[in-house]
Amino acid sequence: MKLVWFRNDLRLADNPALRHACAGDEPVAALFIISPTQWRQHKMAPIRQRFMLAQVDELGRELAALGIPLHLLRVETFAEAPAALSDLCRELGVTQLYANQAIEIDEQRRDHAVTAALAEQAVSCHWLNGCCVLPPGRVLTGSGDMFKVFTPFSRAWLKALDEEGFVIHRAPTPRGEPLPWQPLAERAWVDEALGELTVDPHWPVGEAEALRRLNIFLEQAVLDYGETRDFPAIAGTSVLSPYLAAGIISPRQCVAALQQRLGYRPQSKAQPGFVWLNELIWREFYRHLLVLIPTLSMNRPFKPETAALPWSWDPDAFAAWCEGRTGYPIVDAAMRCLNTTGWMHNRLRMIVASFLTKDLHIHWRLGEDYFMSRLIDGDLAANNGGWQWAAGTGADAAPYFRVFNPTTQGQRFDPQGEFIRTWVTELADIPAAYVHQPHDWLRLKGRQDYPAPMVDHAVARVRAIEMFRSLEK
């Protein structure tokens, strides 16, 4: 018996672990482990848990139709996983375990412990690359080190992909008679562990849905992506991040679909489609960094010297940011959108992260954790990479004195205030000419229902630069 352990790779197509396990005629079973306490410790958002479990339900039905049973185990923490897996393998007569590699340090430690535990009962473990187009460690400098800056990594990644190519694994064919599947909603222990399992209708699960969204984006928006991706009021992005984070679709599938749509793989900004491909390469960059620099999974900055920065931990200022009460409309709109929907446009993520770290001077770790606790697409590598980029502590070629001006960012990327008025209801009736600096207009109307700016951006910017300059002394 072979056992496939699903984690953040909840799909049948292009799943190396599933593909290799289904090679040959030996019986195959599947496994997903629910770890409620560990998920809470990792700040996994409830909306992300529900989305993931809804996909597990979908996956269980699809596997059952192929004659592959999906077993569910509940362990509160990763420390319990080796014993639970040993028991299941003994019960099922498993001789080989297949799984796609995890990239986070706690998950890697868990997998090492599983390998050791199963070796004692002669179960061999096979760990494959299912999370990246090119496996971590494949794209290195000439001296064998990980790239510290994105642009040369991107060039090397494209070169390596040209040299190696890649294969999309098909979903397996049926391996026996269809099996019954008991929905998760009917399993009391799942409800007890995680509560109501209802899914936001804006985020339907399923591989077919992920492919549908990908194809619509490629047909309607990818050619204009470079011009529209920064405007939150425009549907200019793929909105695939939750599906990539849960592994409902693979990055290889995205690259292959882009190539099919264009008839070529873009190599530079001059070619249509390259800007979106480069975003996929950013995703790869942060995932490679997380594997090759494990301290990134331990709340450490990429630039060690920045650990000495005198960050603030002001709880009142942090709460105002979390709740969208900063007095800066684009920041407040973005945070209220996040709190309501569990998702935030990428340009807005940069704006609010810069505001927290460079205007309020609050430690990026607080923002990183808050995002993870709210985002449906929460992903440690991308989230940590983005926050450290914004804070000036991460892998970035730009100098530390890059500080986003929240007012001009709003004027540039939400010029008519459409996004702001959608989410900041106090400003729903304000003229576009005042929406980014509404306070004079509100005073003229005798209104005090929207907060004054909690900081002077010009003053806060100088303080942020001084913080970093102090490290040079």
C-alpha cells in the first residue's frame, strides 16, 4: 500500500506526490491531517481554514470517485503527527509514503520526524517538489549562494527554466470502483475542532473553478495587467492567490497556461504577459528564500543588522491601523476591506505595510501576524517577504528611505476614490476632489465622523529614515 499525504497541494492535476504514488498497480490511499491548535499557533485565518477544508471535502469526493480513499487524522500539533502517521501506516499496511515538500521550518521539522518514525517500521518516505516551478536550491548564484536581490534571481530563473523545461502531471485515472465519501460537515469531530464550515460564496473551491478564473484572466486581462494591476477599483488581477496558497492550482499550471495563451514564454518587460509571469517568479523567490534561509520562519529579519531597529509596539496605534481608523482614507479602506472579505489587493498591501512600519514605526512582525490571521491566501513565504520588503528589512535592492506617501498613493491608484468610498462609508458622499484629503471638507460640513490623521506623514517619514540611519553609526 502507498499513502499520499496531502498538505498545501489539494489537487489531482500536476501533483507530483500523487502522480508518483499512482505509478504501478499497488493500492493507493490518501491522507489529510487536521491540526487545529497548530493552525491557531501559526495565526491561520479562520476564513483560510474554512476554504482549505472545503477543498479537502471536494478532494475527498474526487479521490473517492477514482477509488482512492482519503483518510482524515486530527492531531492538535505537529509534534503528534509522527505517532499518528505510524499508527495509520501500520493499520493500512503502508510501505511507502509520498508527499510534496513543505518549505516552512516547523513543517520541515515535522517531516524529518515523520521520516525517522516511519523508518522504524520500514516505511520509505518520498518528498517531491509540488510548490514551485523550479525546486528551491535550483536557482543559485555562480558561487552557489541564494540570490539576495530579485531581478538577478528572475533572470537566472528564466534561464534555468529554458534549460530544463517542466512537465504538467495529469490527474490519475481510476484505480478501482468508486468509493463512498462522508462530507466533513457530517463529521462531528471536525465541527468541534473548527466550528462552522461554511464557505464565502466569493471563493468557491475546486480545481475547475481555479482553472476557470485563470482562463478568464488570461483571456481578458493579462495583456493589460501591467497597466491595471495597481488599481484596486479595477478587476485587473487574476485573484488566484487563495487557490495557489491552498495548492488547488499549481504555479506550473499557471506558467503553462500563459505560454499556451501567448504562444511563447515572455522573457522581458517588452513582451506582453511578462509582468504577470514576473509576479509568479516573485512567489518563487520568496519560497526559495524561506527554504534556504530558515531564520525567516523564526521572526528574524533578512538583514540581520535591522534587528536592532527601535520599533514601536504601541497597542493603541496598532489597533487603529487594524480597524481602519488612521485618518488616511486609502489605508483605512484597505484594512476594512481585509477585515470584511479576508483579501486585499497587492498594491494596498504595500501601502498599508509601509504605513504601519514607516509612518507608525510599528514592528513588521505585528503586521505580518495580523495579515496571516485575516487573509484567505495567507502564505508564510509571500507574507513574510512582502512585509520585510515594505519594512526595509528584507531582500530588496531599494534603499531604506523608500517610504510610501499614503495620500499620493491613493491619488495615483484610486484617483476618483471609488475603492475608498466603497469601504469607508463615512466618505461615501464626499466629492472626488476631496476624497484623499477629506478633513477640510468634513469640517465645512460640521462633521466629525471620520478620524483626523493619526500622524503627520512628512514628520513620520523623517523619523523612519533616522531609525535606519542610526544603524550606520
